[in-house]
Amino acid sequence: MDALSTLPAGVTAIALGDQGLRGWQIATPVCRAVLSQQGAQVLEFQAAGKPPLLWQSPQATRQPGKAIRGGIPICFPWFGPHPTDAGKPAHGFARQRDWALANARQTPDALLVELTLAADDTTRELWPHDFLASLRISFGSRLALQLSVANTGTTPFRFAFAFHSYFPLADSSRACVYGLEDSVCIDQLAQDRTRSRQTGAVRFSGETDRIFLQTAGECRLVDELRNQAVLLSAPDCHSVIAWNPGPDKTARLVDMPPDAWRTMACIESGNVEDDAPELPPGAKQTFTLVLEQ
Ligand code: BG6
């Protein structure tokens, strides 16, 4: 399953479901977490003394090659539907692939786990570029993710990515996001995807699917009923996507119970659309997301 012969104390290899998916359980004095090898996806995280940070659908599938609904999927190398080929997987292929475990070690503050995904013939069929992606996850009293993308080929490429974080809420209609005021906003639900500027905090009144561009990379999700908040700090991520499927779309999603939209929202940090970076051959870029409760 991985190149490491021994795992540090606090990391246990586990099966996720009964269809062959594998992952790791993390248990340290400061936090507990579950990480899926498919997608390098953090599925659960809870710091000691804090409520669970992430939402996961009770109907999430556990099947090889199928995206898992919840936690923090990594969207890469494109975001949303493929721009020219609807037959290619939504949000890229990174969340459907097994990543390789490259490193796992305890530091004074956190347990660090690093996973990598490299181009191969099957990724080149979907995206004709040579790359090495690595995700370094720091499981401490807070959760931090660092995604690096290197161009290992001979031609430049442009890519989009997002940390597609799912958060639990007491009631999505009583939650809001601060920090996106005045940002350029694409309403994905509008037929022509019109651009406007966000006025005030973002609220979830029914289905919401908005991309904010050129943001400062920091926003705060506030659960007003529980009087709790999550601060998302991602200084190199200029796009934020706010998504709540609302009742009709949720009813069409097989991996979400019909009323799940009431108790979750996604606040995704990344670089998409105009913010998508270009990488010359030999170059590498790194993007960090820190989540604090
Ligand atoms: C969001 C998109 O990031 O992800 C939405 O903005 C999309 O348009 C949602 O519906 C979920 O995507 P998926 O592929 O995980 O069902």
C-alpha cells in the first residue's frame, strides 16, 4: 500500500469500507483524524476539546475510483466540469486516484503525512502533462494542508485546483461567510455565469454555487446557531467557492441524504478560472490552507 515500512506511533493503516479502499487512522494527544489514500483526502479531523471540523455524508460511497462525499477532496488539475470534454471526471482526477504515501513522521507540534501523485499513462490520457503533486498534511491542534505542484515535463501547463472542504453546520440558513465582501463573484447557477461583486457576507438561502475570484485568501465560516467559527487561511489561494446544493440538487445526489443540505456547506479554497496558475517546465508552486476553529 505504501513505500514506508514502518508508520510512526499514532498512525494505523485501515480499510475504508469493504471494496478495497485503504487509509490511515491518526490518533495523537492533540487530535484524531481519518485519511483516505484515494484522493489523499482527509475525511475526518477533530482537535482535542473541539467539535469535529469536517462534514462527511452518511451515504458517502467507498468505491475505488468514485469520489468520496465529504472531508477535503482535492480538485486537480481542473475545477468543475472539464472545459471541453464532459466525458472527463468533474473536478479532475486527483480525488479518484490512489496517492502514494511518501512520508509520515512526528514533529514537536504535529504529525506530518505526505502523499504524492505523479503523471502516468492514465493521467496523460486525461491531461497531457507531466507533473508531480504532493500533499503535506499537518495533523496538530489545527489542520494544515500544503499542496505542491511541479511541472516535470518540457512544456508549460495551466492548472486549477481547490481544497474542497465540507463543513458541518447546525442549520445552513443560519450560517454565513465573512471575508468575501466586494470580491468578484461568478454565479454558477446563472445561465450566463454572470459576474458581479459580492455585497455583504455570503449566506446560504437555498442552492448556492458561487466562485469568488482575486480574494485575499482568508475567510471565516460562522455557524450562528452553534456560535462556532472556522477561519480558513490560504494566502496563495485567491479563489473561494461557496457551495450548498439546496434541496433539489441534493435529491439528485445519490451519495447524500435528502435533507443533508441543511447541515453542511462547502467553502473551497483554491485557484480556479482567472486565478488558475501557469507553471513553466521545471517550476513548482505551493499552496497552503490552514483551518482553525
Ligand atoms: C462545487 C461546484 O465545487 O462542487 C458545484 O461549485 C458542484 O458546481 C459541487 O456541484 C460538487 O461537485 P461533485 O462533482 O463533487 O458532485
